[in-house]
Amino acid sequence: MDARTPPEGGPSCERDEAPIGAIGAFLRDPEAVVDLEGLVAAFKMRTIQLRVGGAAAHAADPLLCGRVRGALGDLLAASASPESRAGQPCPWSPPCAFEALFRKQGRMRPGVDFPSPWVICAEEGEGDLLLSLRLFGIACEWAPAVAETLVLAVDRHLGWAAGTGAILDRQLIAADGLAIPDLGAEGAQRIRVDLDFRSPAVCGRGGEARDPAVLFTGLRHRIEGLARWHGLTVAPSQWPPITRAVRALEVRWAAPRALSWRRGSRRQDRWVPMSGVAGLLRLAGRSDDLAPLAPLLALGAEVHVGADIAFGCGRYRLTPAEAF
């Protein structure tokens, strides 16, 4: 499905009392309606990856991505327009990078904000730390400026221990269109796939442990929001079958690791308790229930799922499907 106009009446957006700038107007006026496979094919991503020498141990630190986010935001704010720093739309052409990445763009619909078009990831790589920032949709246009600022943030604002922290390499990796995994397991009646959560999955109030399926039934607004950053909107008819398919599966943790930590909040001037679950999450059931989820799982692996994504949570790696 790829109609060139939105459904009659257009996508639902709550009217914002605050002014709407160029980016906000783009998000509210998608050019086309697509299904999930169409979004996967059109998905645009730029990954800025830094190799930080001798810092592999920091990959397991749940506070690291939040610290990188804070340092990057401070530096982008320092070079932003006065209007954007004050919470108003940036009048510059093109808008400043702070406007694109950090200033809130208002509500997509009642009670739902437009998501930020980026995530941060941290993993170990042969004794070093691989620190990545992924940009999505039109936010990719700011990749060069963000790459320079990210280097400065990581090099000078994280307080590495002596002998570690040197940036050994920086790469900018482009991806236009994502691969959809084959979850059909040809000839099999029942299949399973494991999602290896490399950072904590978080739903709030322990929901990620009690009912991990909500990580995916609640993914609709995030996927729709990131579609808007591509000038697209997802056909509403896509979501009821997805919800039914998820609920038809057995979704359980096969090797969970419960984690808890605290992060500092400058806005609230206090320590905020955090918790989540990492490890293997298994989706198992009939092949005709699991196979339709392939586009959603492909997107989730790149954009993260659940809550607290701004702090690096909800990152998983998809394993090949197996018959059983």
C-alpha cells in the first residue's frame, strides 16, 4: 500500500498552542500512507559510531547512554538559535541540530508526543567501547554536525579514567531500507525466535517482567512517530492484526537478568530509580502468527522498544527463527 495522500481528514494530531516550526509542520503533514513493509523499505538511518579505546567495561553501565545524551544536548544547545534554546521553533534555515534532535515537537495526538528521531547504543568491541548514535528520517540531514559534536561530547565531557577514553575511530554508516527477517520457517507449524536484549527492556512498574508482550503491543505510537520523520504515516488497518498476532504468541523471558540503577535528573534535582530486564526474550507460536510480525521486529531492533529509550534502553538483536 502506498497511496500518495493521507486518509480522509488526515492523520490525527492534537492542536498545539505553541508555535509550530518547519520541522513540526513536516511531522504533521505526511506525504503518503504506507503499510509496515513499505515503512521498512523507506526507512532511512545514519549511524555515527565511535570506537573509544580501553573503555569496554563501560558498555554494561546503564548510566552511560544518559550521560552521553546529556553532554551532547548541552553542546548542541550552545550552538543553537536563541529561540530553540528557549523552547520555541528555530527560525534558521536549515534549523539548528538542537531543534532537530532535542527540542520537543509537540503532540502527535492527544497524550502522545512526537518521538525523538535518534537512539544511543553502547557495546563492547575487542576491549574497546563502541558507542553509536543512530539518526532516523529527515534527522539524517544533520548527521555531519551531530558527528562532530558527539566526538567533542565523548572526548571532553565524560571524565574517562586515565589510560582510557581516546577516540580511536569514527565512522558514519548509511542505511536506506531495512532487511525484513524470514520468520516463516518453511514447512513448520510452530516456530520461535529469540530477541537478545542487550540493554534493559523497560515498561514501567515491572510490566516488562510480568507481561513482556506489552513491549510490542505498545510499539504502535513510536513506529507511527518515526514514520512521520520520514514524511509517512502508517495505515491504521495495520495495527489490529499486529495486536492479535502478539497476543496469540507465547512471549516469555528465557534467560532474564533483572537490573536496577539510579540516574540523576537535573530537571527534578534528584536521583530517579530505574529498573528493567535484559537477556533472551522468546516469542513462540504458530508460524502464521509470528511471520506477520517480521516488519515490526525489524524496526524495533533499530529504534528500540519500551520506555526510557532516551537513556539507551530497549535495544535487542533478533536471532534466526527455529522450528520446534
